[in-house]
Amino acid sequence: MSSISQNAPGKTVLLMGNEAIARGALEAGVKVCAAYPGNPSSEIIGGLAKVAEEMGLHVEWSINEKVALEVATAASFAGLRGLCAMKQNGLNVASDFLLNLNLSGCRGGLVLVVADDPAGVSSSNEEDSRIYAKLGDLPLFEPATFQEAKEMTRSAFELSEQLGLPVLIRSVTRVSHARGNVCLDELPKSSTKPRFENWLRFTPLPAIANHKLLHEKLNRAKEMAEKSPFNFYRGGEKPELLVVTSGSGWMYSLEALINLDVQDRIGVLKLGTTWPLPERFVLDHLKKADRILFVEEVDPFLENNVKELYAQNCVDLGLKTFFGKASKHIPDVGDLSPEIVTNAIQNLLQISYESRPADYSLRAHEIAAQIVPARMLGFCPGCPHRATYWAVKIALALDGRDGFVLGDIGCYSLGMGPSGFAQMRTLHAMGSGTGLACGFGQLNRFGLEQPVVAVCGDSTFYHAAMPALANAYYNGSNFLLLLLDNSATAMTGFQPHPGTGETATGGEAPVIDLRAICKVFGAHVEVVDPFDVASTVETILRLLEDKKGVKVLIMKRQCALVSAKHQKRLYRVAVEEERCLGETCGCNRLCTRVFKCPGLMWDRQTGKACIDEAICTGCGVCSEICPASAIRKEKA
Amino acid sequence: MTTTQTASDNKGLKALEQKVLGSNLCAACGACLSLCPYLSSRKGRVVKLDNCNLDEGRCFAYCPRTEVDLDKIYSKIFGKGYEEIELGPVRKIMMARARDPIWRKKAQTGGVVSSLIDFALRKGIIQAGVLTPRDGDLLPQGKILKSRKGILSCAGSSYVSGPTLEALNRGPWKGEERIGIVGLPCQVLAVARMKTSTLEKKTPIDRVDLVIGLFCTWALDYKPFTAFLHERVGGHSIKKLNITPPPERILEVTAGGKLHQVPVDEIRSFIRPSCRVCLDMTAELSDISVGTVEGKEGWNTVIARTAVGEDLLKEAKKTGVIETRPLPKDNLDHLKEASLLKKRRAIDALNEKGGIEKAYFTLSANLVKRILSEAPENAK
Amino acid sequence: MFIPKDPFNIIIGGVGGQGNVLASQILGEMLVAQGYVITIGETYGASQRGGAVMSHLRISRKDQFSPLIPEGQCDLLVALEPVEGLRILDRYGNPRVMTLLNTRPIQPLDVISGNATYPEVSKVIAEIRGLSRRVWTLNATEVALEMGDPIFSNIVMLGALCGIGVLPISRQEFETVIKELLPSRTLDENLKAFDRGKETVEEVTKEK
């Protein structure tokens, strides 16, 4: 990786948007960085963790986003610069603190980066976090390029200190996870000693006075925004169409203009400070055209705020027509792409454009539709969650009372789909499965006879499920919690957590024992290895039949990808063809048709299952379940 | 091998699920278990674990509640068509009891079944028995047993049926053992289906040389029945059950060191629905069928149906394992009446459900007419 | 050596877990070092779990282009898996696209479970040839397996990419980047994988 800490001002390197943000924070002299992993934000603190020692920083994976923000804020209160990063859902978790912090103010520069995931590619939901800036009266930056990601972060720290306010940077997947050229600047040499000035008070109270003060700060930010280098215009004086855009919309708009060859007909107003709006700057440019198209991800945030501004000034500006999400020229859900912007402009300017010959499109579509099979997501080969859901499926069927599974966020969310045998029935926020189970576990008195099962990952448990478990004990709820302990925050990139014994910077950390916590919260706790399918089924069955209180079954088995990193392979697995029953009565392809591990393949020629050695990781579970004992496993 | 056939043509798990498991017709005999990973059982109930899309399978072929052509089966087993609707094919019928008190002590009545199995094992006619012991809480489970102790553990009635035949399918088997099975009429029918099926045999059904069937009027569904009992006896394990003879008909329950009494009428709701459409009271497809003798405590009614059965009884009597007496005419008549009554009730129940043409078995119209005319009235 | 057009659009696509991200990063670094303006767009996270993934790589002398290549505008497709190659050409192909293909299939879950069929690889290659101006193939996975670990297949593909001579990249740049990016104990094996890719790649459809 181009090291984000290299001391090479003036050098151009290839950086991921998140890395550029991290580099910007380093150039700004950040000292404390905290986050909870969340796609697409994880590499910000992840990258800083790698250089923490070298650069003399404190970097931590906090237990959840609210605590992470509090940790970074403490640095700010002590006069140091703090950085906190999270995904959209994380901001929801941290929002209680943030919406008090805006009123209490802070001291050293404090920057909160929220990386949204338009279209929810790796999220439970789709959400536009920019609203928090408006809600909290906080300054908001939206980087449109990788260089901007770095520059804005630096500016954000300065602005934050000038105003005594946290500053929000809102990135999206296509900026955070994309890479591009970034020219590095200098790294700071000096540093401040932290001190909590005891005469200072950090509190939102009295609310009205502080709210007024906050508005004044925002007005100052507005003035500064008028001169910000992140807001600029590219185009003529009288464009046929004015495109107003921010963030990822900028690069897509440029691409659309080039493809349609309309650079001289269209002007692009790119805004980098999207809250508060640089009002005079925006109004000046609105005057340039009668037709205005808003290009942004995900909600019509910019669109509505500019329309509000226009409404207050419409007498001056005269009649304008606005296009964007309200007019459906830009879809009001999902992410942006060059095609979306191209189509909108095509439409508004009545241009005909073909990115490739129509007959090629037709031919390619036809071929693909005919022979290309779908490729759905699933658990990795060797994933303990596949084994867990297999056992859950069998146990619930044998139990016979229509039990159901409540879940939440992590790799195991794939339990909703075919890879997890469609066992998981609900999915919302971190720890919600356990919270819902608290409620379902009380419905027995109304006649609910179905056993209630919740699943929760280890990292998710520390993040949010602990209060729910305590609640279950306190309020007397009855359910079975399957705690999936794969020793990793896997989905987001295998970050350590309070159960793995390692800190963000690779140091040793005390382990907060899951079993002990569950016991303290009054649960009956057992531990099982999901790779031992028979045991796991029996244990789940037995616990399902226990009608009293909360039971926690810890499914303890390391994530397959983590094992692979440490080159820990359990078995070498092979199919004994002579024993394989294949499609005949007695098997009918249990391993490939029903268990569906990608490490297995079905050979149509021989009519036998076989192992795909490019994929199989040697967990041996297929060997356990084969009805003909035709899959052999040998210790690796 | 995905099917293009309609649901009604399917002869595999799809049809089994629709016609039997999902229609409350399952007898929990165990014939479909341990054949494949898609069926299992828990607490006396058969559970489908996953879908199977084969057009045809052994689960359907062995099930005693799917497409049973009675005439064909009886022909294949006995070498002649089905005519004897009163008690099935009978070579010899008698009263009998075990001589050795060790069998009579644990038995429900005369100890004939246990002593015969033990005799067959000692003589080397069979090397293993598939019998049905019960666990500590009275759950019946099929087991492969070879010892006296094992046989004794199975003695006595529990009125609850369990998937005995799973043990036959599951093994483990060494590969040469001749096997004897003791089963209820549904299980005996399943064994006959297994023997006469044309599908590839992957279980040791061809080594089953001896089938002893038990008389049966109905059997109880373990899960709800034991839940009911546990509530009545305060959660203790059930040690012994006994239904007293008429006219009282009380279920005596020994649990937690006490003897509880429950009127039999209170447990009728736990009778398996499958039993209500069962035609067979005397396990007509066995080598030997054994039941009680009404009014004669300590004696069994024994029917020898095949040469194998007849020979075994002869030998057992000769060597003093059992003693026999003629069955009094009254008892014989009464037995025939009861057997026909069960057939009649089954036909009535099926007629209520949509007609005998839709039944799981085919029986000639002539035989149906005979049953209806010969069975006593007042079917309850 | 120059890039054939500006921007030059490359897609490295395959199945989650095949290492397209690392491959695109290495390639990007090799080009930035020569002064090109590079944008790379990725799909992360959930996609790694066996789903279809793509890296979009834009090479320009002057501008920072968007992280997504517009539909129908791929210039060079590096397909790590056969049907993924077709899937990508469906959306991003055009008559002048060039395709470098790893011929070893990875069965999707629908195929493994029997709900779908995987087409004959020869047919997939034929269709790809019909949709591309130039095509090169090799079984990179096999080469990697011969070396002892399928994990090298993306490096093998990079070697092949160098070998076909379409981009201004050389083994030397690869070595420089690898030394910075990856642990030193893997250097020799990565270089070997690169070389094997270069040797093994075959042109099957020449310039039309």
C-alpha cells in the first residue's frame, strides 16, 4: 500500500478515498482516532491503525460508534485533534451524543466522517446521512475526488477549531472505496500537550442560549463557505442547463458531458460545502440558467435546500425549472452511475446517444440471458455460519413447533438467503435480533407456542446486544440466543474486537469473555463447535425444550477467512466416488443440492460429487453430513 | 433429475409429504427413516428435514399408507389372493404362553413374543432381533437386540407406537445376520412392502426371516400423550402403563412412585389419526401374530400364518419354550368380530373423508362389501 | 509506450475472493508510478462472499475520471472467470473491446445446487470471442494450483496482462510495486506467478 504516512510532500500516489481522508487527518495533526468497523468507512481508522505507532497516535476500534465518537471528542475537549469514522448506520447510533455535542461545542478540531452506502450494497438499509448536518446545525463537506477527500479533511479540522464545533464529512462508497491520484502535502512536526481546562463547561444546557450560539457559528461557517475552494463552477456564462452537484455526482457529471459532447452547452456547479449552503455563491450561479438539474446520492438533500433558498429569493431570480429526484430525472432510490446522469441530460437536451451499437447490445443481452447463470452471495467455503444454520434448520424441524430465528448485522445476515437455508427471518440494526427476542419471549402468556431463537455475532454482541440480554434476564423473557463467535468482525474486514485479544494497532488486549458476560446477565450458557453437527443439533434441541429464561449457546469456531490468513487448514477433503450415491434414492445430492457449499461441485459426467480444490478450505462439515460416508477427511 | 411429472404422479418424498405426512396419515412405523437424510423422527413423530425432487423413492414405496394394493401384497407374501377378511391367512390358531416364568413376569400377558424371539436367537434361526424398547420416559425406539436382557427390556405394552423399522434401515449390520422383527400391523405391512418392492434394496430386508406381529386396535401419539400424562403426574418420568380390561377401562399410570388412574376415554384424543383408517387388527402379513385372550389372564392368542411361523411354534412347543391349548370358540368368534369391526371403522372413516376410492389402499369391491355386511353394527 | 486511448477503460472482474481488488491496485500503482492519472472503482464487502465483483480502472494522461466506467465503454476486460466475463461484456462490452480470459470456471451456488447449469466453457469462450475484437486465454487457476495455491491466480493474470503487450507495464514495475505492497516472504512466488502468466497466455482471436 502506498503508505499514508510517507513523508513525501509533492509526491503523487494512488490512494483510496478512505486513505486520502486518513492522510488528510495526518497532515492536520490528528492525535486520536476511533471508530467501529462499517462498510464503506472501515479503512479510515484501519489505515491509521497501521501507522499509529510510527506517527504517535492513539487509534482504537471502539465497541460501538457512540463510544467511538465520545473517545474522539475527549481528545477535542483536551485540545487535541480527534477523528471519528463510521457508516450511515453508525451515525444513527452516535447521533444521541452528536446532537448534544453540537450544542455543547468542542475545542480541538473534531471531524466526523460518515461514509454512506447508496443502494445498500453492503448494508441493511439505504440512507442519506447528510440530514444530520441540517438537523444538528453542523458544517458538512462532501468530497468529490480523492484529492478533495484529503484536502477537505484538513480544512475540516481547521474549521472545526475556528468554530468550536464538530464538522461532518460525508463520503459515499464510490469515493471512499475508489482509488485515484492524490498529491501529498507535508506532515506536521510539532504537537500539543492535552489538557482539560477545568474552567470550561461542555454541555448543551442552557439549551436555548446554546442553540442561538450554534446558529451564530453556522452563520460564520456560511460566510467562510462563500470563499471555499471546494465550491466552483465549470462552464459558460449562459448554459442551456445548469447541473448542480456534489460528491460522487461531480465525476459522473463530467463523464456524461464528455460522452454526450455537450461541455459547451452545460455548466456544472460543484458544491463541496453542502451545509450550510454558500447562499450568495449559489444564487449567483442559479442566475446563469433557467433549467437546473440536481445530481446527487441518495436523497434530494442539495435539491431541496437549494429550492428552499430559491423560494426565498425567487422574486430576484425569476422563473426557474428544477429537475432531479422530484421530477424523477434522477432516480429517487439507489446509487448514481454515469448512465443515470447521461440519460437525464440526454432527456433534457433531447440528444440521441448510443454508448455502443444497438445490435451489439442486443446480441450480448441475448447470449448472457441464455447461458450466464446468476451468481448469488453465500457463505464462504468453510464458514461456521453455514454449519450453524444447517444445525438450526434440522433442530427447528425436529422440534416441530414452527420455531423462528431473529437476526441482525454481520456475515450471518446471509442466513436470510439460500446459503443459510433461509433460516433467519428478521434483520434490522445491530443487536435487534436479541431485542426482538426479548419481546417475542414474552408472548407465551398470550398463547405463542413457537420457540424463539435469536442469532447474534460476537462483535455485534459487544456493540449492541448486551443491553438486550440484560433486559431479557431482568424482565423474564424466554428464548435461545445463538452467539456466533467466529473471533472476528468478519464482514467489514476482520477487525479485532473485545473478544479477540488484540487491539487495532496489533497490541495485546485483555479478552472480555463472552461466556462470563452471558452468565452475569443471568443466562444459562453452553458452548458448542458448529462443525460438530450432531452435537450442535442435539444441544439446540435440548435448549429449545427448556421453557425457562434465556439460554445462550455460543457457537465457537473461527471465521474461515481468518483461519486461511493464519494458514490453519483443518482437513484435506476428498470424495470417494465408489461410495457416492449421487442422484439416487438415499442421497439425491445432499451436499451440492441442499447443503450448497461452494467447495463442492457436481460432475454431470460421472454423476458424482467432487471437491473444488480451488475453493474448498477443508472444514470437513460435508464429510459429517454425507449419508453414504463418501467424503473422506484427513487431518491436514 | 428434476421432475416434470404432476404432483399426483410423483412416487417420492413430494407425494409422501402431501399424501401422508401432511395429511395426518403417518403411522410413525419408521419404514421411511434412515433411508436418506431428508426424513427423521423426534418423539415418535416423523419430520421432513428437506425437499427431495426424485420422481420415485423408497420412502413412498415402503410406507404402509401409500398406494397399497392389498391383493397384490397378500398374493406375493402368501402365494394366493386375499380372501380371509376376518383374521387374514390362518394356518393354525391357538392359545399359548411361555413356560419360563422369566418371560411371563415382565410380559403384558403370556410372554409368547419374548420367548419366541429368544428361542429363535438361541437356535440360530435368527442372529438379531429388531425390537422396540422404550427409554426412561416411555418413548419407543427401534433397536437391534441379541441378548435375553435386551429382549426383556422390550416386554410389556406401552400403547404408544414408535418408528421401530428405523433400526432395520439404520443398522449397524455386519452383513450376514438373519433378522427377526416384532412389529405392529402398520410396521408389518411396511415390511411386506419392503420385501415386495422392485426398487433397489439398500437395507437388509431380504435377510428378515421372521416377522412376529402384535394385535393392535390403536396406538397413541407419543408427544401429546406424554405431555398430557406429565401434567397429570406432576412431571415425573412414566414407568409403567396398563389399561385394565373392560368394562372399567382405566389407564393405570405408574410414575413418581405412585399409581395414577385415568379413564381411557380421556386419552382417546391422542390416538394417531392413522390408526382410524387402519384395516388390520391382527397383523395379517406376519409369520406369527400374537395378542391377548379376553377373559383369560396370562395367555396369548397365537396365529401361525406361514410355514416359517408354523415350524417355529412346533419347535418351541416341542422344546418346552411354550405350552399351548386350543382357543375356545367363543374367544375365536369374539376375535373375528373385533377384527372385522376395526376394518369396518376404517372404511367408515375413509368414506367420511371422501370415499374409499380415495383411500391409500386398494381392496376389491367384493371384499369391501363382505366387510360391511359381516362386521357387527354400532361402529363407534 | 502509450495507452491506446484516453481514457483507457479496464475492467478486472470475477468472483468474490479471486483477488480482483489486489490485482487492480497493483496495476493502478504500476501506472501511477509512470505519471498516469488513475481512478479505480470497486464493489466491496458483501460481494466478497462469492458474488460477482468488478474493479473498474480508468487510465488517463490528463483527467480524473469517474470510478464507474459507463456502460458499453470497456476497452480491456480482464476476466478472472468465464461466465463473469460474459456477464461483464453484456453490460460493458462493445465491438472494440479486448478480452483476457482465465478459462477455469467457478460454479455459482445455483449451479452447485442444481437449479442452473454452467455452460460448456468452450461455448463461453466462443461467445466471448464473438463479442470481442481480440481475445487471449489461459488457465490461470491451473497454473496457480501447480504452484501450490489458487491464491496466485490473480498474479498469474497480471503477468498475462503484461505479456499481451496492450498496456505500458513491465515486469520491473511489477516488482517495484509488489515489494512495497506485499510481505517480502511472498516476493519470489509472486514473481514466479507473474512470469508463468506471461509465458502461458495465448492469443486466440487476433486483430479483426
